[in-house]
Amino acid sequence: MNHDAYPDNYIRSILNSVKSIAMVGASPVNVRPSYFAFKYLAQRGYDMIPINPGHVGKELLGKPFVASLADVGRPVDMIDIFRNSSHIMPVVEEALTLDPLPKVIWMQLGARDDAAAAKAEAVGIKVVMNRCPKIEYGRLSSEISWMGVNSRTLSSKRAPAPTQGMRLSLNRMSVGGGETAASDRAAKNKTEQS
Amino acid sequence: MSDRLPGFSTLAVHAGAQPDPTTGARATPIYQTTSFVFNDADHAASLFGLQAFGNIYTRIGNPTNAVLEERVAALEGGTAALAVASGHAAQVVVLQQLMQPGDEFIAARKLYGGSINQFTHAFKSFGWNVIWADPDDIASFERAVTPRTKAIFIESIANPAGSITDIEAISTVARKAGVPLIVDNTLASPYLIRPIDHGADIVVHSLTKFLGGHGNSLGGIIVDAGTFDWSTGGKYPMLSEPRPEYHGIRLQETFGNFAFAIACRVLGLRDLGPALSPFNAFMILTGIETLPLRMQKHCDNAKAVAEFLAGHPAVASVSYAGLPSDKYNRLARKYAPKGAGAVFTFSLKGGYDAGVNLVSKLQLFSHLANVGDTRSLVIHPASTTHSQLDDAAKVKSGAGPDVVRLSIGIEDKEDLIADLEQALGA
């Protein structure tokens, strides 16, 4: 996979197929991005599992915190890593010991570790880096458009009025003229410099 | 789903718009409301904390305006956009995110006269210091860079003479200086030039001109290219530092490659207040649907009129980058191959008096201070749009006393030429 620019169909197929998501680094602090990404994905119907050894014994929006991926005790479809780039590799290595393996490893906005991605891809796991699943879900469903974000999708069908717990269709037409090749290029340049 | 890629004209009609969820209305409705109800207290708190997608109050966002924002972002190839009340408002909101008192920004000397005034006087009073550079001399931008430089500002096609700016060369200077390049793309519109493809980090427009296109509604817009890294060196604290007004959220960390557009909305528009009326957004959206058709006609007419004027004995010179002999023709062929725009100047052998005489005799051209209308427009910049500049600055910005500016409309070109011919003749 080219990790500088993901085709919409790649992201779409992931968000359409995974059901359970273990979020490593989920925070109970309600102004942290991990908290509101967790909350949004739960509202959109994903089975969310918060992983954070510092908060075991507490709950995040009714879901008990789990100390580590190994402690989840059931298969998870996707691991969403809310850690800095320098802390990605140990999480991926732990994920590779799970049986069954997760189908997807997702690294949050700002996080990228190409070596860790290569290890996961070598065993058939799909990898997404430097993206937010909340933003991507909001973009592909166009729910994010209220804030002037370019969803890079079109649809001539009547839009749904989103309600609590509702899954939204992500199957809109992707557009080329609105591609953000420039921002993908800039992100790549930044990665190469650092 | 295939990732089939629609073209510019399809985006001009469809991007951002979808049949209304409640009524099925196909045209984008005018959501003429100040505010939007919350589902419950938790929903309200999530919206105010920037944690959930949704509408709060029209000074922060409005569903009609959001369609306009997404459409222009799509046409420019940006990640997000923010519509505001005017092009001038867009410039204030952009610089408010970048500048602290005592900071500097470098601006091309060839700009719309209103921008020159805004930068020289209003922004000076905020402690934002403009340093002028010459867009025909790229090294003048390099020389102007100091540790306090926070941005570079240029026009893609520059008012009033329609000169073309070497966006790529200036973007190289900006990248080297570690500051964003802001391009005012009003006179080109994304149909002719997409500055982001040439290295712009932020694009601004007066929507009042070609995008709206009918001379009936004011508006401005800011497009975030998603290309600039705001986190380095604490140079842009509005984006990189925890925001006390939002419980310590860091905008770049939270919103990634559209953080600048969000900063403009939640720190700029929210606190400065220049919101766009949803009615104006609707009028401008309707205009944008025909942008590709209009813009091509504007350019074809402008070229025909420029060629006529270049051959007229009463005309001393014509500045139109679409003419092969023009000094900007090489840049026009590179940056705007579909046409060099429809705003340009010419000077008359008879000087100031001949200019005044011409304006008074024209019958189709309207004498007014706007550009980018379906109607053809004429103005004498030295006595109007550029009148607050001193004589030397007038000449430097291409608005000397003998200069007349035209904005060519989408009428029949034969009628425009006939009108100019009769007015020049006697």
C-alpha cells in the first residue's frame, strides 16, 4: 500500500467491514481527541474497546478499560493506535501475537511508522497511518461537510438525517478534481525530513 | 464503488450539495436561521467543544454556507474552506491566525487597491506590518524575509493590469522561509488557475467577482490547501498551542490537514464575526454552477477586445497577458492556458482627459468599482480604486493617471468592440 495517499475505496472497505475496534491509548479526559473519536465511533455502531493500563477498573462511556491487547480476550477486527510515532512498534509487535490476528491496524493523525507498517502488512494486515477514523467516516459519509471540509465525494441521493447509533452510508462517488494531492505530497515531504 | 474521477464542471455543479435530508429539495435550500437546536445537553457540549459534527449558530457555520465552502474547496483542490462576508473579511481572518502584534508579512506590490489600503492602514493599526515586494523580481521577496515574517501574500492574476504572478517561484521562497504562501485567486478563479497545484498553502477569494459572477452578492472565502505544517517552532500558536477557549485543544493535532480552515472558523469567524448571509451563499452557489461556461466566454471576449484595442490608433498601450506580445504572456501560457482572465488595463494617447472622455461616452460598459460581473465594466483606477495611493505607488501598482481598467463581461464581443469604437472615435 502506498501510505502517502490512500484510495477512498481502501478506507471505505475498512470502515465498512470492521465491527470491533480496540483503541490503544484511549483517554478518559473528555477534551482529548482519543476520547471524542472513541465516542463518535461508538455512536456510529462500532464495538469499541478502550485499552489503557493506567485506567483499568474504570470505564469509558460504559466500556471497561483493558490493560493490553492481550487482555481483551476476544478477537478484534481493528486496532486504532492513539500513540506517537515513536511508540507504535511495540503495539504492532503485540498485535502480531494475537490469535486471530486483527484485520486492520490504524495509526492516528500525526502517527506514522513505516517499519511497523511493513511488519503488519507482511502477515496480511491492512494498515492506515496518519489518519483519523472519525474524520474519514465523517468525510466518506459527508457528515463532516457541515464544517466546510472537502469530503471529496458526491451523491445525488437524499441525505440521511443522522441519529444516535446510526450507521451512515460511505458509498458515495469519490471525486478527482477535489483530490488533496497537495496535502498528501506535503505530508510525505514532512515524513522524509523527520 | 469505483473511484471514478469527475471533472471540474461536474464539481462546479455538484460538489458539496446533496438533496435535502428532510424535504428532498434538489437545489440547496437557504437555511435562513440564526441557530440550530441541540438534541440534548451532551450534544450541545460536544458541539461547543468541537467534538461532534453539527451546527450551532450561523456566525460559526450554516448548512447553505457549508455547501459553498465544500464546493470551492473541491474546485481549488483544498482540504476545507470557510466562507465569510467579503474578500476583505477573508484576508483579516487569515492573517489573524498567523500574526501577532509586531510580526511582518510580505505582500506583492501589485494588488487590488483595497487590499493595499487594508494592509497599509488597518493592519498597521493591529501591529501587523506589511513589507512590499515586486512580483516581477522574485529576489525582492527573498530580501524581505526576516525572523518576524509570518506569511507571503500575492494575487495569481494581479489587479488592475491582469499581470500574471510566478506562483511557483514565490512558493519556493515561502517554503525556504518556512512561512505559508497565501494566494488571492479572485481574478483567475479555479477554472483558470489552481494555485494549490503550484505551491499555495492558503487561497483566498472575493466571491463577489467571477465565482458569484453576477454582481449581486458580496462574499469571501478561505481555502486550506492542507500543505503547511503549523507545529514547528511555536511560530503559529493559534494552531499549534492548546487553545484556552476550547479546553486546551490543539487544532493541528485534532484536525490535521484542515486545521487552518478550522482555526479560521472557530477562532477567526467566531470571534471577529464577519459571517456570510446564507442568502448570499445561495446566490454565489448558483453562480458557481456556470463558472466554467462563463469564465471561458469572459476570457474569449477579453482577448478579442484586447486585440481590437491594441490595433486602435488612439490607444498607447494594452496590458493583457493573453496577447502574444505582452510581457506576461509566457507566464500566462504556463499558469492560465485556458485564458488570461478578463480584467486588464490600457492607456490612451490622450492621457487622463481622454480616459475620462472615454468612460463618459461608453454605452454598454458600466462605470463602477467592481470586476467579474456578467456585464462589462470600466473604471479609471487612478481616480477611484487606487485613488488613496500616492502617485509613485499608483504607477508601481499599474494604475497610472492615463490607465483605464476593463472587466469584460459575457455579452457578444462584437457589441463590446462597437461600443469602444464609438467611444474612442470622436
